[in-house]
Amino acid sequence: MAEIAPTRSAALALADERELMRQGYRFLDEKRVLLASEMLRRLREHERMHAGLVERLRAAHDALRSALQRHGLDGMQAHPAASIAPAAPQPVRARFLGVPVLSTDFAPKTIEGAEAAIDASPEAGACRDAFATLLEPLARLGVSGGNLERLAVEYRRTERRARALENVLLPEVEGALSTIQGQLELADQEEAVRIRLAGRARSS
């Protein structure tokens, strides 16, 4: 911090600046606590969704195996791709402490009556439906991962600002204020000594 003239107005200005910095630090400290709590909550939800996806993947794997046993690889490759609706997720945007967060209710269903396979079977239909059910958790996990990443970026930014205030800026201001207050006290003491000496000189 640049050298400041030791005046009472400078001391008052530094005291005001210190109080503003303390308020800023308290705000940032509270913000990072809220961000951490929100990230933990969302991380638990993310892990729950991931576990659900793993279960659906296992079911899709079993359905694919059954379909391959029925039709063989060449037969499955001849089946038309499933049509779904809606075709893509429509994210809903919101904010948490200024951080953009998204959500989605994407739950696509296979469309009945679409192009039919020549050799349709229950196994092939079950395989199609099992893989269609993967789209919902995959979309939700993608949205969730993006939210966690943005919250983590904001948390790190808030943490850096809080640490800068706590470890650099506040100590600088407090050090400068302490120096000025010490100089003002010394000046007051010197002035008091001069007044006493002047009084003695007049009385003598």
C-alpha cells in the first residue's frame, strides 16, 4: 500500500475502508459456505442419478444380449432405429447466487407405429425400449455435471477473493491504520509536552 500522510482524516478513511472490507469478507465467507452446501447437495443427487443409470445400463445390456441371441448381430443391424419424442431435452434455466443452473424434465418415449422391423420380436422391442430409457438419466447427468462445474468455478473464484481480503488486503489496511494511529498518538504526546513546557516557561 502506498504511503499515506498521517492525518486524522486519513485514519478515518482507512477505518471506513477496513469496515467495508470486513463486510465484504463476511459476505464472501457466507457465499462460499452456501455454495459448498449446494454443491454437496447436488453431488449427492448426481451420485444417485449415476447409480440409477448404471442399473439401467445393466438392464439394457441384458436386453441386448437377449435380442442378439434371438436375431444375431446381422439381424439386429437390419432393425430400424427407434423414433422418440421429444427428440431433445429442453433445459429450464435458473440461478443460484448468480450462477446459472439448469434442469430438465426430458423423458422421451419410443413412438409406436414408426417404421417396423421385418422380423420384429419381443426381445428386439425390449432392447429398443431399454436403450431409449437411457436417454433421460444421461440428459439429467449431463445437466447436473454442468451445474456442478459452474458452481465449482464460482466457489473457487469466491474462495480466492475471500482469501485475498483475509490474507492480503485487510492486513495491509490494518497495518497502515495502526501506523497512522501510532504516529497520531506520538504527535499528540509531543503536542502535550510542548504545551506543558510552554506553560512552565510562562509561569517562570
